[in-house]
Amino acid sequence: MKHKDKDQHEENVHAAVSDEACEEMGKKYGWELIETRDNGDKILPKDCVFEGEQTSFEDTRYGD
């Protein structure tokens, strides 16, 4: 989501097993955690919402 006003911001969202895992992810990568959301998934039931542009953990070292 792009900046439209001071209450809206870009979101960097990643799934995790718990709220605590979201906090740990934020500390590990230096991301500011905005909130966590339940997403209904049985394996990774939390969406961690961080401030900033969306990132990816995709491994691109070996091409397509």
C-alpha cells in the first residue's frame, strides 16, 4: 500500500507461527512491527505487518 496520507503506509507482510515470532523477525531484520493479524492458516496463522516496502525471502541465487 502506497503513502496516501499520514495514516496510511506501505506494508511489508510476512507469515509466522506466533506474535512472538513476528517480534523476533522484526528484530532480526531491523523492521518496525506495526501489528499482527490472524490469517486463518493452520501452519503460519499470523501475518506480521511491518513498516516499509514489501520484501521477499525468495532465493534468487540460481536464476529462474
